[in-house]
Amino acid sequence: MDMRTRKIMSAALLFLGACSAVLGLWGLVMVIKMALLPSTDAMGHSRQYEEGWRLFFMLFIGLPSLAALLGGLAPWLIWWRNRRK
């Protein structure tokens, strides 16, 4: 690969990594708001029902969001490490 193609590919990878990290962070903030922070308005459901939904948000939204955040930060960490050398 020539140098110009390599720069374009690395810029595209860094852009996709940034997008993934932002979406992952947004998902984690949603999970923290919905699942971890205590709700003040009582919805009339049982405690087990609310805990089940909290677990659902943690597993099916929180874990993929965390993976997206870490996966999005990985290209930036590699780029930063290579830049320092």
C-alpha cells in the first residue's frame, strides 16, 4: 500500500472508532439513567418487575454499549501509542 492509501484508511478507522465510542458512551449513560439510578416515581409495578427490567437494560444494552465504547477507543489508543514512538 502506498502512503496516501494508508493515511486514508487510518483516518477512516479513527473516524469509525470515534463514532463507536460516542454511541457506546451514549448507551452507557442511558443504562445508568434507566437501570442504575433509583426511580422516584412509582409505576405501580412490583419490585421484582422493576429489578427484572433493570437487569434487562444492564445485559442487553449496557454490555454491548461497553463493548462499543472500548472497541471505539482501541484504534485511538493504538494510534496514540504509535504516534509517540
